Amino acid sequence: MNIFIPTPLRPYAEGKDAVEVNAATIAEALDGLTKTYPGLRKHLFTEEGKLRAFVNLYFNDEDVRYLADKEQTAVSASDTLSIIPSIAGGVAVE
Amino acid sequence: MSAFRIKRNVYDSIRAHGEETYPHECCGALLGESTPNGWRVTEAMRAGNTRTDSAHNRYSIAPLELVRIEREARRQGLEIAGFYHSHPDHPAQWSATDFAEAHWLGCSYVITEVAQGKAVVTNSFLLTGSTEEEKQFVQESIQLEE
């Protein structure tokens, strides 16, 4: 499957905007990606190995958090995974 | 101070967006190309503000909308260079919330002060640093291009 890399993470993936990985599940795909590009790991995951709260993963047009099998969802070569850091802000302080 | 280059019509359009949504915050993405001297923005894509609960002082772009914006950028051979939003009746300076919620390292965050419905000051801040823990906003000069 193809994993789309957002602008801020491209320096850690040799400048690529997309990386092709062979994987059976989303988790395997992420594992393959971070094995090839270890520098991506700390930007995607906390030290405990959990996906950082502000990192969104979209499997085609679906938020991985809301898929029944989440990261264990099966993938095929034609699927895409988009890594999208969140965008928010504003005047108010919470 | 590093430079942030943007086409004049794009600059005008993001300021107009802030006037249109006043007294609510507007938001959108900036598309362009990376050059050795920094970003050169050639297009802006408006986004909906999902914070309808507090749109006068908060903004958020739905991730799926970002996914689609990135697809469009890719189709045009451009990159997401940064994002813009407005501060209704507040200065064009980043807030603590803007900083806490900024995660696109290496991208520019453009803020326009809209006072009484009129776009006044627009500033750009580059999110520098190589990790979330050491990120910083650095103001950059805006250079308009025809």
C-alpha cells in the first residue's frame, strides 16, 4: 500500500511524499515504514509506543481510530494510508 | 528574519476570508513549493472551521478535509506549505493555544487580525525545531509577489 507522508515528516523519509510498503495490516505497514525510516518513529509514536495524540491516520477516507479492527485492519496494495498531523488553534486559551 | 513569499492575490484572498467569517475565525491551508530560501505560496484552500461551538476564538480543520487538501496539492504538484487563520478583534500574534496545537514543523502559520470586520495586520510564523519538544514559532517577513 501507499503511505502518504505529510510535509513536516518528509525530511525523515528521504524527502519522499509517499512510500510504498508491502503489508497485510495497517500496523504492519506502519512497522515497515518506521523500519525503513527509523527517524519517523519518534514523530509518530510516544516513548510508550502509542500513536501521538495529534497524529491522525486515515485509511483511504476512514479515520483508523473508528475502524472496527483499528490498526489490525487488513489492507491491499491499492489502499492508501495518510498521516495527517492535526490543525487547530485560536485566540482562546483552554 | 526568514522570508515567506506569497502571491499577492492569495494573500488578499486569505485576508478577505477572515473578513467574510468575522466575528468567527476562518482557516485554511496554504499550498506552494519549497525553495532554498523558504516557502513560496501560490494557492490557498479554504477550510471549514469545525469549532462551531466556539468559532469566535477557536479553529480546527477536520482531518479528512486535510487529507483531501493534501490530495489536491499532490495533484497540482504542490506541497502544504502552511496554514492560515484569523484572530477576530485580537492581534495577529500567536496565542498559547496556537502554539500548543501547532504540529506541522517546518510549515508557516499565517495569522490575520480582523478588527471590527476589517482585515488589519497579517503576520507569518514559521514553526521551527526538529521535534515537538523543541518547537518554536519564529516570525518571518511576508514578501508579496505578483
